[in-house]
Amino acid sequence: MRLMFSIDETARTFEAVAEELHDELRGTVMTDRQAVYTHGHQESVLRSHRSRTAANSAAYLLAELRPGQALLDVGCGPGTITADLAELVGPAGRVVAVDTSAQVLAQAAEYVAGRGLSNVVFEIADVHQLQYRDGEFDVVHAHQVLQHVADPVAALREMRRVAVPGGVVAARDADFAAMTWYPQLPELSDWMALCQRVSRANGGEPDAGRRLLSWARAAGFTEIESSSATWTYATPGQREWWGGLWADRVVGSDLADSAIAKGYATPADLERIADGWRRWAADPDGWFAVLHGEVLARA
């Protein structure tokens, strides 16, 4: 399935583009191994996603990028990393950015157009069954994707298929169980347990970071560089931002809706967790680290 629009279409509103793509998508049969996404695309979620850059989220990949490369960005979200990658492959390069959400793709196109880039196209795609030729891309990149899919090994096999022989497949995912914080508030422990429970009920694996090397080996890669990196939130501004977005997210996102619908939490439970996040953010001793696993694999 190829539902495509370019950044030239952002002369229209992103809502109009999203509606058109949604209309085209209806009635189309996706693979049974459709990607599962727990968090949704509400403002509280995109507030976090829009902070991501190639520097803070794909530094392990940057040395592999060259002008003129063809790059596939899987699960591009609002396009902030995509835009940085597009700048690095340059006007002679080509970037295809894919996601399962037409609305977020339209927002990404608007953002990329605002950066003055013209070498990116946006398409709806399922990472388990990509609509591209064997060996079409020099680089295939996925950030925070494999934790949300039904079959990460099959997804990596597809990413390998569409990479040129000797090309790079790069994946980075957080590892929820490896996240750590201080003070040890019970509300944050409840938040962690809830995130893991909802993610697994949706078919995902929240502790994906530690599994990337294993998944890449199972997908048939033999030349793999495995690494890790962290995001740390410890200054007053960082705590206010991180704690504030999670306080909002735990009561106003697909995660919250799923937790209530599945009977894992009540609205009062979620409000209590949100209050815990606000208390953590206000504590001058507050500290939080997010560990990510990374793999750089040769096709």
C-alpha cells in the first residue's frame, strides 16, 4: 500500500491532508501483524516527540550518513529527527518517512516544509510489510518503534530487506524496566507498572532496549554494533518539562484510555499518579534517567 504526499502539499492544512489520507486508508487491508502503538498522538505525547533530534536520539547513526544517500525513516512521528536526517543526506539524497498515522504524517510534512527541505516524502506504511523494493535504501532508521510492534524480529527482517547489501539498519528503543529515578515515589512505581502492563496487553514490549541485539541476531544480521545512551532530567527546567508532560500524558492519552478501558486503573488512580509526577518535578533532588538500547546492523 502506498499512500504518499510530499512537503509541497503543506500549502493545504495538515488536517486536510490527514483527512484525505484517512479516506484512502479506509477499506484497505493491512497485514495481520499491524504495528501496535500504546501512547497515541495527543499533544502531551507529541510534546515529548517534538523534542527529539538526530543529535539527542540518533547520535550512534550520524557517522554513517553521507550526502546523496537514500534513507527510510520508520515511525517518523512529527518529523523532527526526519528533518535532521534529511539535512545530513542533503539535496542529492532522498528520505522516505513513514508512520501508521496519517495525522502525524501531515504534521511532520508541515514541520519539514518549515525547515525548507524538499528531499522528503511521507507515506503510510506497516513495518512488517514495507512497500519498497529489495535494496532500495542505503540507511533504514527506526527510533522508539520496535517496542510497539507485534513482531520486532519480522520488522527488522523487513528493514534489512529494503536496505542495500552492506547498508545500515539502525534501531533505538527505550527500556522501561531500566529507567531509574529519585526520589522513589510510589506513584512513579505505579506509573512504571501501568506502562508495562498496558504496553504488553497491546502486543508490545516496553523493555525493548535490552532485546535489540537479540532481535537483530534473530532477524539474520551478523555484523551488529550494540550500544546504549541515556536521556537525563535533573535541572529544574528539565524536571518541569519531563514531569509535566507525564502528568498530562497519564490522564490524557491513549495510554490513559487503554488503562481505564482494560480495567487496569480508574481515573482517580491516574490523577494520583499525575500528582506524583508533579511532586517529583517540584523536588529539587529530583532525578530521572531513561536508558536506550541501540543497534547498528549491516544488511
